[in-house]
Amino acid sequence: MKQLPFFFHFLIFILVFNSNSTAQFSLCGNSIFADACSDASTPSICEIDGISGNLVGYTANAFDLTTMLNFCGPNTMVSNSVWIGFTPIISDLELFFDISNCSNPNGIQAAIIETDCSTFATTLTCVNGTSSSFLLVASGLIPGNPYYIFLDGFAGSTCDWEISVEVGLPAPSISVLLSGGLICESGQSTTLTANVNPSNGNYIYRWFDSSGDLIPNETSSSLTTSTIGQYTVEVRDVNNCCPAEATSTVAIAANPPVATLLNTPASLDLDCTQTGMVTLEADAFVASGNAQYFWLDPNGLAPCGTLQNCETVDVSIPGTYTFIVLDLDTGCSDEVTAEVTDIFGTCCPNILDVDGTPIANGFYTAHTKVHSSSSVINGTTVFFEAGTEICLDPNFEVELGAVFEAKINDCQ
């Protein structure tokens, strides 16, 4: 076997001796810490959680000896420094440094630095000379901006160190929620939303279907789908590292709510020979028993009052009425409509006396005159409309919380 020339033996010795001063790499391929600031990349904060090293074999370069001089107060010298780059996800940061095996009692000095690795360095927080474990706390960091941890042996001391991120990890604790509940009927859609903690970070999202295949072009925190099955969202930090995931299942509701008309045709005429009103009846079915059901008139108002459950209502306004049933547990709903017609203006008499006590929800019209001595109570909506005159007796009353409107206008 041929012997290597002496020059190559010397070169190998140099490479081995300087191995501590080269950049150390994370699982994501980023250089976590290095002898020079410019050689340390700035990956996500989660990549430095749990990293460890020592200060043996490192030397301070020109930038360290000049710009970093007095970085933690007067007479702060630099000798065997290490740079650790990171990018915060949130504005607050707490780093615990476990220090051991220091070569002398001077220990280690450390700081969180904002710098361009060339012209300036600003110390955000620091600890000066300790052989005991310590905590570095910083606030007001800008997520996505680069920062550095600067470690140095005080008076040349060498120590073993390990960093734990106590506050500031993205650690996406993901929960995927069904917005609006289950898919209520085949063909309808629902929205899955990834709620990430901390919520003020910058994240990368990827969605996968039941087969584990990546869903293309879905890169936001929400996914809208009409297909049942299991979905998985993967969340990574802004540097495309530190993944976390969660899974949720989309299914069709077993017993969706049902709204039906009861003793009421889909189209009916106002009965003006009696009160000028017609009764609408409906039936609400909700399996859970936790429901809300109500009518809406042609103007979108609730004749029974806001958030008041009712299946039967007396109405006097022509138009389309909608009965809605909502399952409050699943968010599913159903509705049915009834059309109320006024044939040839038969519901517009010449004179109309409105004497009900109290006056029911409705639209009261006449060609010439509407007269009333009654009251409009809280929660009801009443409209008077006549061609020439609306006469309200002195004892006519509109309670607080009621809606009343009078207008001169011929109803035909």
C-alpha cells in the first residue's frame, strides 16, 4: 500500500483539529451554529430547541473582536465565540441554557443579538460570566426576521452547553374544526379549518385526502370540500420545517333537520272577508332536540319575533314566506316556503279599522283610511298604509321594542 506524502498527513491534521469551528447542521439542512456570524443560517426557532455543543476549538474573528466588544457591558471581552442563528415565530422568547463542565469558574457569557453580521450588532438581552445554568428572555422580536445567539467563554473558559426553548416554539398544536358542522346533504360542502397555536405565526399548510395523496393548490389554513372521508392537514413553520399535523373526518349528518308545511298549501290567498290575514302552519323535525325554527316574511322579518321559536303565524302581507329549521348541534338547516297572494286587490278595503288588542304583526292597508285605537307591543312589527288618511286615537300606543310605520299611499 502506498504511503501518503507528509503534506497530506498535515492537511488531514488541520481539518480534524478545526472540526469544531465548522458550521453544525440541523435536520432541515440549516447551519445551526458556526464560528462566524455570516456562516450561521437563521432557521426556525424550533430547530435550535435541544441543540448542544461546547466552546472548545472556537476563536473570535475580526467582527467578534471589534463590533461585539463590550456586547454585555463595559470590559466585556470576546475570545472563543460561537454564533447560533434563528428566526422567531412569535415576538416573545425564553431560552434556558444548561451549562456544565466549564474549564474555569469564569464560565460562559451569552446574548441575543440583532445584527447583519457585517456592520452593526445590537444586544437585546445578555448574561455576563456564569458557570451556572441561566435563562435568556427577549420580547418585541419580529417574527420572520433573523436573530442570533452569541456564546463566548468568559476569559477563554470552555463549557458544555445545551439550549431549550421554554417560550417561543411554534410547536403547532393543531385542531381541525368543521365549520358549520357535518355535511348536511349529499352534494353540499363544509369547511375544515386548521387552528394553530401560537396563532400569530407564519405557517405553510398542506392538505391530504383519505388516500394520503396531496390535494393540489390547497395551501391555506382552510379546506372546503363536498366529499366525505378523512382529511389531514400538515403545518410547517415559515422555513418549511418543524412539521405537525392533525386529522378530521367529514361525514354526512345521519338525521338532518326537516321543515314541512302543515295544513298549509304551498300557495294560498289572503282572506279579506274576515280579518285580512291568513294562518301559516309548519312542522319542525330535529333529531337532536336542540333546534331553532321560525318564519321569515317577504321583507326578511320574523313575524314571531327575533330568535323566538314558532311553527304557526298569522300574516297579512302578500309574498313569499319561509319556514326555517336549524339544528344548533350540527349547524344543518332545512327550509320550506309558502306563497301568499292577494287576488285583484281584494285585501285593500276602502276603510280599515284595526281594533285588535294588541295588533298582530302585519301590513294593514286601505284605499282611503286606516283607523286604530289599539297598541303595538314589544317584539311586533306593524305597517299602516292608506291612500288619504291614517287616524290614530289618543290611546293608540307603540311600546318600546316594537316597530311601527305609517305611510300615505294607495294600496291598489
